[in-house]
Amino acid sequence: MKNNESYNEQFNESSDVQLVVNIAKQTLTLYQHDKEITQYTVSTAKNGIGSQQDSGCTPLGKHFIAKKIGANEPINAVFIGRVPTGERYSAELGERHPERDWILSRILWLSGVEEGFNKGSNSQGGCDTYQRYIYIHGTPDSEPMGVPLSHGCIRMRNEDIIELFDQIAEAISVTIVAH
């Protein structure tokens, strides 16, 4: 983590709002008071489940939202390094930059809470969700949902990530389950 990037070390376990990402179903469900409020179709990692640095996998376990980024940005705003570029995604922009992994509209930056599993490191090396830059974020509308295709993040439709972003707070619990 860079020195100028701080985040909330504690997540709000007592919050009545929580998110559950189901890898097998490719869904993200918002719960309030243990009642399902809404469910979104998502896209998790093409490389499957895992928490190791540079694996390109989506990590399992208990997490929290460390930072919400992009609150006042327009839909399809392009982010690089969590900073809006001033660009708005279009098919033409996508064709000009086919190498980019598009992060659009909003970012919910995740942090793991399970030491040696999704926080810190283990015998295989780094496994820290926050230091791996694992987000829930918007993606081009041309990208399929319900199919694992990301580089480790949890991709959502732009309208969906904006709707979700506006309903939740930093520090809420995000649990990522295999099935």
C-alpha cells in the first residue's frame, strides 16, 4: 500500500447491510437486516478462485469496503489507478485502447479481514485483497455478465454499480463465497 493511501482498518461487523458475492452463480446480493434487497449479475475472475498476488483470481472470504471511489463521476467515467481520466468509455475508445482493463463509473475497493487468507501474506507470498487492488467496479456494457472473465475483480453493469454504490457505505461486510 502506498503511504498516501490510507483506509479504514476496521470493518463494520454490526452494520445491518452486507453484500454476498457468489462465484458459482455469478451474483452479488445486497442484504439488509438479513433480508435480500436486490441481486445483480456480475463477472468474477476468468482464472477462478484464489488470493495470491498476480494470480488474476477472485479471493474468497470475509472482506469489507475499504474505499468508495467516483461518487460524482458520470456513468462510463474511465479510471486508471483509481483516478478518473476525464474520458468516458465508448466503443470507439475501446477500439483505440484494446489493452486496457476497463474500470468504469464507480469503484468499491475491497480489503480482506482474514490474515494469511485474504489479508497480509502466507507461505506462498502476498495474498492481500487490498494490496492486489481487488474492486467491485463498472465495465463496458459490451462485456458479458454471468460469465467469469475479469482479472480478479468483480465486474458489474455501470447502471448496477452506480445503484449499489449509492445504497451502501464504506466499511460494510462483503463475503465472497464459492457457491
